Amino acid sequence: MKAPNMFYGRGLISFLLTVFRIVFFLSVFATSILLITNMVSMFTNVPLSPPNFPVLFSLTNEGVFNSSSVIEESSFVFNEGMGYVSIVNPSKGMVVFRVILTMLGAVCMLVSLRQTILILEAVKEARFLIIKNALRLRWIALLGIAMFFFDKLSTLVSYAYFSDKLELSGVAFKKFNYFILLNIEFIFYCLFLLVIAEAFRVGAQLQEETKLTI
Amino acid sequence: MPIIVNLDVMLAKRKMSLTELSEKVGITMSNLSILKKGKAKAIRFSTLEVICEVLECQPGDILEYRSEE
């Protein structure tokens, strides 16, 4: 006979729980290392490695397009590109700004992972439709939005800051191009999750009321 | 919640135990206990009817509104 808290898919939940726990501990470890190296770098004024900053660019020269189906040579222009530049002596303010936003993003990620682990632990004990889980889902969605905001703020400031400070022959650095919309769908996923979390919360609340109706 | 459940008062007046009431109304002890402690979110008319029938009282004898002030 099955125990009352056994349900179909329990093995998958256990597997996911293990995976998320490993990811959480690795993330904690990586974030700690990142924090320590950045602190050491900031207080000793010795950069451990040149920091990378995202930049937007386009190439000013035309290229040649060789196609076997076309007899005449054709040309192309490299309009929109995104890359990272390693700067040996960047402005300290810019480094601090980027480190703070990276750390805030990492903290949001860690809290999201922790909330996911708590949901999975509750599910493993057959307590899924509870208000606490709905609130945890809501937190995950809100933290996702916050992570997206910190990441975009960091990259947009970097694009704008370096667009008129970098010089390289044949390359025009830009403040805006198509890449500022990169991963924009992530915010919609978070909003969908927020809607699901709210529906879940109302459902859990109704279930609790039904349970306490005598 | 400003709605007070006076089930224990009525039980005392009728000199009836919760177990006895549970047997007579057909509601589990745990549910009656939730009701008695005032932890219930709602009560069905059918439940109220059967409790009133067994305890020979009015709904107002069991439920009371008391302002939070």
C-alpha cells in the first residue's frame, strides 16, 4: 500500500531538488569568490584581471560577399555588433558600479534558487497548493524582474559610457543598437510567472477557506 | 475575527460533551474543535441547522458578533 504522501513524479521532484541544491551551493561559492576578488581588487587598487565591459559597435568598412551563385562580387556592411572590451585601467567608479550591479543580480539569483528549493521541499512532502508556495513563486518572478533590471542597467550604462571614449580604427562605438533589446522576452516570462503565482495564491487561499468551512 | 462561536457555552448549558455532539450531528471531532476554537473560516447552513437541532437552540445562541473596538 502506498504511503499517503506518495504521489506520481516524486522521483522527478527528488532529482530536481538535488540539482537545484547543487546549483545553489555552486552559485554561493562562485558569488563568494567573486565578492572576495572584487573586494581585494578594490581595496588594494590592484586589478586581478582587466574587467570586461559590454560595448555596442558597427564596422565602418565594407566587406566582400563571395557567393558561388552570384557571378559578380557583392558587398556587406557590419551594422550591429556587441562585444566585451577588457580595459587595463578603467575608471574606478565604473568598476564599482558594475560590481555592485553584478552582485545585486547574483543575490537575486541566489534568493530565487533558495525559494525554488523551498517549493520543491514542500512538494516532496505533498504540500504543493499552499499559500507559502504561491508567495515564493511571486518572489521568484519579482526577483527575475529585478535581475533583468540590474543586468540591463549595467549594460546600458556601459554602452553609453564607452561609446564616446573608445577609439579603434574602422570601428564605430554606439550607445544603442538592436542588442539593447537582447533577452527582452525574459521580462515577459517573469510577468507570466507573476500572473501564474497570483492565480496560484488565489487558488490556495480558496482551498484553505474550503478546508476551514465546517 | 469579530464573529465569536459560543459552542462551548451551549455545550456547557446542555451538559453535553464535544464527543457526544460529534456523534449526534455526524461531524468529526476535529472539525467541531476548529469551530469551537473559532478557527473556522465559514459554517454551512446545514451544519448550523443540525447543531441547533441537537442543542435545541437558535443560531444566535451559537454565533455572536462582537465589535473589534
